[in-house]
Amino acid sequence: MNGRASTAIRMGFREQLRRPLLLVLLLALPFLFISWSFAITEPNPRLITLPGGELLLTTMRDIHGAIMVPITVGFLAGLVGLFVVQSALESDRRLVLAGYSPGEAIVPRLAVMVSATLVVLAVSLAVTTIDFVPDSWGPFVAGNLLAGLIYGLIGALAGAFVGRIGGAYLMFFLPMMDIGVAQNPMFFDGSPQGWATALPGYGPTRVLVDGAFSQSFDAVGPLAVALLWLVGLSVAVIVLLRRSLGGR
Amino acid sequence: MNAIALGGADFLREHLRARLTLALLVAIPALFVVASASVLGEFATALGGSVSGDSASALGAGWAAAFLAGALGFFQVSSSREADRRLALAGMGAARVAVARISASVALGVLISAVAFLTLLLSAGVTHPAHAFVAILIFALTYIGIGTLVGSFVSGALEGSLTVAFIFLIDAFSGPGMSDSGGIAQAMPTRKAADVLIDAGAGQGSPVGDWIAVGLIALGALALAAATFWLSARPRST
């Protein structure tokens, strides 16, 4: 990485560190959302279908606690993606005019978005372990990380296409409806309905549900779907930002 | 009066200038009501609450109106602070700017509430439609007040959006029919509106005391929003 890009990354992080309320919210909201969900949910029995097709009897409390992690990470990462890219669209063109390449201007924005997602994910996982330990950490962490990155990129695209206010409306609604309702094993017959498989939260949620409640990994298909979403959205965001910043 | 009407119409046009924003304001409440109708009863049971069936669907309409109105109220203040001050200095005056802003916000709140209500009516049916509509509108007005209040303290768009979302989720999760917890849940801003909405969904009227309470809460929220707009637009002495 060249000096200009690393300077821009450093400045990007410094800009975020000057916003103490944002840091407090990114640390406090996962803690409050997840611990509150465990505290208020009854341990009613619930039969769910795991990605391998196996039926499992668990409790509403465990499912709610586990599913609140991707809802929280997706929601917060989506809003971060929205406003970070809005900020890039407003000001990074000046960097390009001053001699930066579009790539050198884009990397710091994406670095901030990914870092915010990792911070929220780390806090969310730490809070979750107080009340619930997944059967397999790897898929559980990977599913939640994918949910955060996918929604961060969706937020970035939302900001570019529907603006700041429209993007905020969309990012208040989409993660809640996708991960919180359509993919949530608390509802329907304990597995996503057919239409839900077309939504971006399908792959990540099935991967993390497998990790949460199974010691074997049977979510290869959903993992592939999630990775396709991630790659497709990454390409879309990079192309969009390069075009907006005047790149070819 | 003419300046206020003109200002209000312009503020409305400013917010809806992007066609997609208008489309989202119509589509999101409708989709939220339809999607949540089938699961809210189950969710309430998981939280130890009692709301179910049409009452749960009705509550979803109130929530849809609330979270959109909260974001709307926040952005009405945060994105217009400088422009409003200039308008006030240019002769419109802070009070008229505030009235025009509040009129635009209420008009958008009515739009969101009407979409949520009509979706509820078409998808689940409501025995007390007038009660249900008023209760949904109270949700929206309450959150316009909350959003503008947040906007007056928090200038960053990301921080403000997160704060509004935080208040909404705590309010929704601890509301009547959901976890039904005591203490702080009793002080939640939409508690009385939710009581009225749940009753309307179940085909029952609400006690006079509940109507007085929701009326006072709505008036308080609007007064709060008007005061916030006025303080934002008020010229500063240098």
C-alpha cells in the first residue's frame, strides 16, 4: 500500500475517533440489544430445521439471542455503510482532483466500514457468550461477519441510489425484515420459507444457525450463496464509487 | 399565514424531491405491516406477552409508522438547521419557519400512517377503523417529536439514526402485549397509543382515560417538535 493510501486510511480512522458518540453507540447498542433480548425472552421449546435437514428442539430464548447478533451487526453495519459512502460521495472527489487515484480514495472508506463491522461483531459475540455458547464457533462467527459485510455494502449502495434520508428509511427496515423476520427460525416452521432464500440475509443466517446449533457443518450451499452476494455487492460498490469519483 | 403555507409546501417538496424517497415512504409501511402480521403474535408469545391475532397486526402498523416518523423527524431537524436559520433571518421569522416545518412533518406523518392503516385494513381488517387510524397517527406524531428532539442534540446523521433506532427498539420490545415488563416499560412513549391500537385491533373501544393520555402525549410531542424547530431556526446573537 502506498503512502497516500495509508495516510487516507489513517485520516479516515481519525475522523471516526473524533466522534465519541458514534463509538459509544457502536459499543453500547449491541450490548443493550442482545442482552435485552436474552433477558425478556421466555425459554419456550421450539423445533427448528437445521441447514442439513435435521430437526432440533431448542428454546426461543437461545434462538432469539443467536439471531439478534446478525440483526444487530447487519443493522449497524448497514447504517455505517450508508453514511460512510455518503461522506465519500460528498468529499472524496476533491481527493481525486488533488491527485489521488479513485482506488486510493475508496480503500480508506471501505476500511472504515469493515472495521466498524468488526467492532460491532466483536462486541455482539462477547455479549452473546454471557447467555449462549454456539456449538461451532467458526460458522457462527463467519455467518455473522458475512451478514455485517453484506448489509454494510447494501447500505453503501442504498446511500448512492436513494440518498441519505431514503437510505436511512431502507436500512431501518431491510435488516429487520430480512434477518429478523424472513430468516428467523423463531417464526414459520423453524426454517426460511421459499421466498426468503432470494434475500441477502439467507446465506449468512443459515450458516450461523448451523454454527449455533450443530457441531457438524452442513451449510455449504448457503455459505456459497452468501459469498456470491458479498462478491457481487463488493463489485457493485467499487464500480459505483470509482464512477462517482471520476475513475474509468 | 400565506408564508407558512408556502414554506410548509416547500419543505414537503424538499423531502419528497427524490421520487424514490416517496416510493419508500409508501412501500416500507405497507411491507412492514404485511410481513410482521404473520409473526408478531408468535414473537409476543416468545417475550411472554399476550397480544395475538388482529391486535398483533395492528401493533405492527403502529410500529411501522413510528420508526419511519422517528427518522423523518430527525432528518427534518438535522438537515435543515442552517437553511432554516437563513430563512428566519431573511424575514420569515423563527416561529413561522417552525410552524411550516411542523406542518410538513405532520403531513408526512399522516401519509405514513394512512399507508400503514390502509394496509392493515386490507390485510387484516379492523373492527374499529377510526380508533386504529388515530392510534397509528399518534405513534407517528410521538416519534416525530422524538426524532426532532434527537436531532436537536445530535448533529451526526449516523449517530442520530442509531439513537432513534435505539429508542424505538426499547419502546417496541417493552410495549404492552410484548414483554409487558413493569418499571421503565410504563414510561415508554407509545405505551398508551399501543393500548388503544391493541384494543381497536381486538374490536374493543378504549377507556376515556387512555384517549386523554394519548391526546396529551401527541400534543406534547408536537409542542416539543415545534420548540425544537423554533430553537434551530432562531437567529443567534454574535
